[in-house]
Amino acid sequence: MESKQNKPWKYVYWFDEQGALQVIKELQEQGVETIQAKQNPCEALRGEIGYAEPHVWNIICKHDAAPWYHASKHAGKHLVVSSSPLPENYDCFLETTIELTAFEPPAMPSASDQGSLARDTEYLSREPEGWGKFPPEMGQAIVNGLAKLTGTPADNFSDLLQTWTAVHANFVNPRYRAGSECMNAPYSISDTVHISSCCVELFNLLDSPEEVLLVRPCIGSVIVKVLDKDRYYRVTLSGTVKSFMENRETI
């Protein structure tokens, strides 16, 4: 059953600079290899332990993920992602866990419904300054690149941005949810090719009140080979994670 929580694939933590340096130093002293994200924060999902420093958000993801990061409660903090739980004294820094799931969406919105989601007033009150403000030539390069990647005609960038926006909107003010077997979680309402910045949900930049999110990878995370195209990942948040961590002996 989807409602049964399995062993997480990744544990997501947020630290200030001093805390991150301490954790990385401790792990390296234990002989654990750490992977530093160089251009894209989702590179932190690589290896046993990965981490992303604040400046990384402004490289490849300057116009999509970065505005959400800078507007979030984690702004200025360092992301650390581990394949195993860190020692108990770091539990208070644990933000989400990520696990594989076989979830399939029961419904997807039409283009018209995506537009309605993207214009949702509750969502718009949360949309950060700078979201999707790509220079025109960059927007065109993105749609041309996706067309080449998929072998389909190029989208209009404004239509693509609407879909990207609708995906985030369904996590801010959900209209599409899974059934009770998946804790009625909101889910990504498009395919990977038409999703941007899944890190917003994976790393909880939304500060979501939900217990669980069902998140599909964005195209960038698939290109850098850290997530599987079109697969859903179960993201367990905040209090639900911490309750789970009370049973650490079973992990």
C-alpha cells in the first residue's frame, strides 16, 4: 500500500554555514565521501552525502528555483542531503525525507485548468519576485532545447511557464490530490519535460503545511541524472518526518 512508509531514499537537512561545515567535517573524518553541488542544487542528491552552498542557487537555477529559495525560510542556509539519517543531535535540522513510490496520478488538468491554477489568488500571494523572469532569448532557447530533446514541436515559452507555475500552484493551494492510500497528498500535475524546479517541493522551500507531497522530477534534475523521468517521489515533511525519526532503531 502507498500509505505504508518505506525506508527513505534521502534525508534532507538545512543548516547555517557553521552547522554545515561541522557536519561535512565530521563525515569526511569518518571517511564518508561528500559531493558538493557545483551548478545546480539538485546535484546534492548525488552520492552518499551531498550539499549545496547558497551561491549555487543563482547559477543554472537563477530564474526558477532561486527566487523560491531566496523567499523561503531557508534563504542563506546550506542544503545537506544524506542517504542515511545523520546522528540524532541533527534531527532538529531535518526538513524532509524522500522515498521512491509507484504512485500514478488519477487525473491531470487540461491546459485551461492549468491556466486557472496558475492564476490562483492564494498561489499568486506566495509567488516570489523574479519567478520565471527569463530573458526572452533564454526562454526561447529552453523551448527549443526541449523540442530537440523530445522530438516534438517547440512550445511557446509563455505556455511552458504557465505549466511550471501550475505545478507549484497545486502544492500551494491543491486542487489535485491523491487518494487516502497516499494520505490525500497533492501531486505534480504535469510530466517531467514540462516541470521546472522540483527542488521547491523536494526540499520544502514552500514551508508546506501538508504531511506528504508527491513530486515528479523537473527536466533539469533528470538531465543531471539524479532523478528518474516521470517517476513520483514521496516527500514527507516536518512533523511527520520527526515523528518517523523517533523510531530510528527501525531505519
